[in-house]
Amino acid sequence: MPRFEMYLMLAEKSNSSVETSEIKMICWVNDSDDFSQIQDRANEVIQDYLEEADKEVIFGAASVMVKGSEVLNIGFRNKDADPDEVDEVIELFGLQEETAH
């Protein structure tokens, strides 16, 4: 059965600390050449993970690979999290975009 790999990076909050996790997943689809099917399945898997997470996920990113090539990159933020706190954590982990001068 066709499949794709997804690398998920999450920033999770537990009490007063924030930690990151990286997870590698294998996801199954009917046709690995059908981009919309891959996108729908990736979104479904991410949503399921977020709903079942033990800790509060404040933001994350997913990289989807098909046959060794990245075909999709998804970024997400917890809409219920304090935006200033999210920005602070993004800056702390060095994940913000840099401006060239």
C-alpha cells in the first residue's frame, strides 16, 4: 500500500516548562501521487495527535516526504495559547524568520 513519511516537531507546555518533541510517522494512503490525498491524511493525523496529546501543544511543524522528496510543509499554532508566549518560545528555540539587512 502506498505511504508517505511525516516528521512532526512539536513545542509542548507542561506546567511552567516548554519542551520540543520530534516524531517520525509512516502514513498510508491509496495513491502516493495524489497530493490532495496526502494533504488530507497529513492534516487528519496531525489533528488526531493534537487532540490526544497529554501536554498542551503550543505550536509545531510537519514535513511530509514522498519517495525521499519533501512535498509538503505544514506549520501550526494553538489558537488558544497566549500569542506573546508562543512568539517568545519560537524566538527561544531560534525558529523565527531572520531579516536580511
